[in-house]
Amino acid sequence: MPNETAQLPAVQTAMPPAPMAFTARDEFELALRQAKVYASSTLVPKDYQDNIPNCMIAFNMARRVNADVLMVMQNLYVVHGKPGWSGQFLIATFNQCGRFTAMRFEWLGKQSEKDWGCRAYATEKTTNEKITGAWVTWKMVEAEGWNKPKKDQISKWMTMPEQMFHYRSAAFLVRAYAPEIAMGLPTVEEIGDVIDVTPTAEPSASPLETLKDRVREALPPDTVETKQDATAARYTKDEPPTPFTFAQVADKIAKAKTGDALAEAEDLIGTVTDAAHQLELRKLVQQRRELLQ
């Protein structure tokens, strides 16, 4: 009896070509009827309820990434008017595309140091080559301002940094080696990091204050009090200190590099008027103190 070698099914190593969006009229009408059903459901996210156009877009996206429509709806978010994938969906799509092994992560440095970071890696199945994304370090996080509060909300980098490292490094790997998976859309974590509606510009000095500063500069130092002394003198007259906003205090806490700087930022919490914001800021101080230890 001749030896026969069992033929194993080949491993899928490439994503099938992305289907075009509703190339036939029948396909479009079928998708439209299905979209109406999804739009009438209360189980889909609010962005799709009673919104047939959004449901049609979700059907199109699902066809292109070969994913379930409901899964796309649950992982495609609109943040400040910009659509973006959830980080976990991007990782899952990468793992299921068939071209690479499952995504893994490696770490660098210690949690309390600037070089603490993470990068994603995998192996390309056709070449058995290890592919790696760019390193995402805490120094990069601070330089890019990702850890700063956005719209009076504490950044997720301060409350769950390890998870944010995973999502950011995964996005870097996908954009470098499989950009067609994300289809040009950022992750919601990336959108949240770069959108900041809190004004950062300092208010300009009034003409009167500018004139006072010029007079002080013209007089000898021992004949006029400094601007800091004048501010301190105003506070000694039982006048309340200038209130700080949640975003201002949170920014000072995030930028504190020493225990003394953190203590100074903590003293400002009492000037924030909202009690709930004060509680959030004290939690942020405790987390920052743990990072500095």
C-alpha cells in the first residue's frame, strides 16, 4: 500500500481582499432593511439607535474587516465628533487576521521612572520574522501631554497606565505593519489623549497691572515691595485665595516631580469649589505619590 502523506489545511496567512461597499442595488437594499432592524433595537449603542445612516456605515465597516456587525457597533465610538476603534477591538482584529501570531507585549524600566514603557510585538507567519512596534515610554507620555486632564476629567494614564500602554503600543504596531486593519481610524484612547478643550493660555495682564510692573522695575529694589510680597500681603488681609479650576490643579499634580512640589499642588485642592472634584484630585495625589516613591 503506497504511503500517503496527510494533507493538512493551509494556515490563512493573508486577509482576503476587502469587499467593496454595496456594489449591487440588491445588496444595498438588503443592508438598508437590516439597518432598520438594528436601528430599532435597544441593545445597540445609542449612536446607532434610531439612526439608520450610522447603522449602514457600521455594516460597511463590518464587511471590510470581516467582523460581526454588532461587534463593530460596540467597538466603534464617536469621541468629540471623531470615530475611533476601541483598543481591544484593534488587538482582536490583528490576532484574527491570520497573518501574524497573537500580539504580545514587553516592558522596559521601572514604573516610577521616565524610561518605564511598553511595546507590542508578534511574529509574521510567512517569514517567521519578529515584528515590533515603537516603544511607548512615560517620558513620551509626559512630553506629548497624554497624562494631562481633558475637559475636567482625569486622564486614564493616571488611573490605569498599564492598560493605556497596551492600547497605545498595539496601535503603533498595527499602523506600522497592518494599517489596513484600522482602515485609517485612530483608537478612542488616541482621540482622548490629543483632544483638550481646556484653555491653556494664561490671561493677559490688565493695562493697570502692566503700568505697576513698569513702576516697580524703575524704582530701587528697597523702595518697593516685589510682586510676590504684594500678593502675600493681600492674602494677610483675610482675603480668600484665588480659586483654581479642577484642570489647573490636576495639571500641577501631574507635573509634580518631587514630594515638595506635590505637596504644594495638594494645598491648592481646597480652592476648588466642587467637592466631587476635590475627592478626585486627592485620589490623583495619592496615585502620583506612589509613582514618585
